[in-house]
Amino acid sequence: AAAKILADALEWRGRNQDILSGSRMPQWQSDLRVLTCAESGQPILYICFRHVVAGNIAETLAHTALALEAGVLSLRGGAQEFDIIVDCHGFGPQHLDPRPLLPFMAMIKQPYRDRMRSAILVGAPMAFNFLYKVASRFANEKTRRKAKFMSVEEAVTHFRCIAGRDAARVVEGIMASNRQGMDCQPGEVKGRHLPSEL
């Protein structure tokens, strides 16, 4: 089993070498990026549905792969895992397409196996449960336990506890900023750098 996991991971990296090496940049499909880093060295990745463009699955997966790779490259001080915040502000019917979920879960299971410490799902509406249930079918129990539903306030408190005050302040600031409108602005805009703010 271990040999197959390694072989699958190497095969995936070979297929995506142009993205992972930076020789090709994806067409940004959201604001997914490394946002900040915990005091203990774990990067915190962030995505807000307000800025998610639906439809281009290949570029969505390329963007995701580059962000996850940036997360691994941003590990500090012996840390081996990263956290992901999925901010559901702006989630709508256009985001209900489950097709990107299987390849995304495959990334978490193979090339980025054991890299995700937690997935914090912020402000998820009832409709989001559909995607969560689909994704759960492709995750083992260990991975499913890493997902936690929280309010904005609970998420800020959570990261203050596990990541420190500075990281929590960054998380709080970006979530507040994203709630000041509903216009979709994927990719690099003023004040935002992808795939990493570090």
C-alpha cells in the first residue's frame, strides 16, 4: 500500500510539474492562497466563496495544486501540516457543481497525504451540506474528523488559540474585508498575492 501511495504521488507530481515548478501559472479561479502562518509554523490557507469562479475545473484544480504546494513550502520550524479555512460567504447555486471534489480529495489523499491539520468551514449555509456530503464519501474517518463547522467569531477564537494572536488578527481582518461586498474578484488584486502572502 505504501509503495502504491508513493507511486501515485510521484505520477501526480509528474503530470502537474509545469504548475508545481512555476513554469506555468494557472488562471486564478478564486482567492485561494497561503494567508498567514501560525506561531508554531503551520501555514494557514484561505479561500472565500465570494471570489470563487465556477466552471473551469482544470484551472480550478491547477490553482488548488499550486496553493497546496505553496502551503507545504511555507512550513516553518519543523511543522508538517497546514490548516485550511473555507469561508462560505458568497456561496451560491453556481458553486454546487461537485465535479472538482473527487480530484481535490485525491490530492488530499495522495500527494498531500497527512498535510492537512484541519479544515475550518466558516458560516456554511444549508446548501453547502450537499458538497460536504459528497466530499465526505471520498474521505476516510481520520480526514473527516479534521473538518469543523464554525462561525466567524468561533474561527477567530480557534486560530487565536492554535495559531497565536497575530495569525488570528490576519484571519479576522480578511473575513471582515470579504463581508464588505459581494462582487467576485478572483486572483491577484490590490493587497492580495497568490499563491502565498508569506
